[in-house]
Amino acid sequence: MGSFKSGLVGVLGQTNVGKSTFLNAVIGEELLITSPKPQTTRNRIRCIHTIDEAQIVFVDTPGLHRRRDRLSQQILREAFRSLRGLDLLLYMVEPWGRVSDYDRDLFPKLAERDCPIFLLVNKIDLARKNALAETLLAYETAMEFAELIPFSAYKRQNLEEVLRMVITYLPEGAPIFPADVKLDHSEGFLISEIIREGIFRRTFQEVPYASAVRVRSIDERADGLLEIGAEIIVDSESHKGIIIGRKGSMIKQIGTKARIRIESILGARVFLELTVKVRKGWIKDDQEIEQLTGIGSDR
């Protein structure tokens, strides 16, 4: 039997290429939030995959995008801060058939990394005609990658090959986290992300991007029921009205869906109380952004 391997593996790519879907598939649980909207992930999150011969600590990063406002600038900064000290970087794209302009502009910066870089082409189940082959050729020509691997996170196609190749590039070493740990964040963070996913899936335009969630309390009663109090922070009174909905219909939908998912993940009955608070201009204030989202803090 060979020596145990462990290491930090970054997962980077533009918004909506499927990074969180990939990591949920690897972990085997829906721990990371997803939505069809871009920039759903804000924070760097470590997801731990432990098997008999190795522990892979995946560092999930916010999706790369063009700067739009103060919050999006901080999200981008968070993504690049996540690349420190990696043993391997996975750069994820879709089978576009060409190198995207964003990626081409980014490659000189990526080439400065002192760790191997894989190109992962996700969503191959959706590739049309020769798009996959054209994508692989275009990216291989544009930048040097240690490995180029096509796969589908949603269909879990070629997922085992991705993991096998990742492990071959990891250094020998002891586990970084206990074997039963799958996420390096608290229950409070996980709960806030689940609630925020509901906002992303049920509201539109700028509302989900100008919202944050803080878990104010988690109390376990004698009968095992978890009483959770959470606060949704919005940027304006109009956003508050949208989140609450007519006669409270929207916040009830968000709360009900979130409670069911929280119960599934925590394995306990949950009473979830949601309130909405307005903090005008928070998405334009670095200090407020750090306080409400954790972006920019050195966790």
C-alpha cells in the first residue's frame, strides 16, 4: 500500500461553469449552493473529500467575472486570495468551442502560478457536434496545462477520472482535516447560504445580489427541535418588499424550502424564523461587505 496523500486543490473558473455542482457531486451532498444566476458563490469554501489513500481539500472560489460594483470587486479579490498555497489548480470551462476572451486575458496571470494546472471541460453532455474537441484544442494551444480532462458534473460522467488524476499530483502527507469533516465552515454559515440560495432562486434583477443573510441564533430545545433565527439584509425598502412578498408569501416560500433543506443536512427538526432588515448602501461599503458576508476577512 502506498503512502497517504493530501493537499489543497483550487477550483477556479468563470461564473456558472459548474464549480459548486462539481464539488457537490464529489462530496455526495448538496452542501454548496447553486443557482442559474451568475456569482451565486461569494466566499472561498473548503470542501474535504477523504478516501482510504488520500484527502483532497478542494477550495471552491467565487466565479470570475467582469467587475461591476464594489461588491463584485470584493468577490473577485476573494477568488484570487483563495489561490495562495495550492498544490494543484483546476481551471474549469465549458465546451464553448473556443477560448473565451475573459480566459485569454486571465491566462498570463494564471501562468505565474507555481503549481500544476488542470483544464476541466465541464458539461460535455451538452456539447454540440465538434465543440468539445475544438475547445480542448483551443485551450491547449492558448496555455500549457498539466492535464486536460472532459467531464460532466451534473451527469457525473468521467468524475472518477478527474479525482484519480488529482490524487496522482498531490504530495504525500497526513490528512489536513478529520476524516468525517466535509466542509470547513460552521453550521451558521451553511444555514445562511441555504437561505441565500432561496433568495437567488426566487428573486430577480439586482435583489439577490444586494441581499445578505446573517444567522442570529441557533438554540436546541430539550425535545431536540432547533430554533434558528436569521436576518435577511437588503439594500432598500423596495427590496425588502420584494423579499417579503404579498402578504408574506415570498419570505414564507424562502423559509419553507430552506427549513426542509436544513433539516435534511443537519438531521434534526427545525423551526426557522426569518426577518428582513434594510441597510442602505451596504453593497458599496467595504466594511459593511466584510461584516455581512465575510468577504475580505482572513478566515
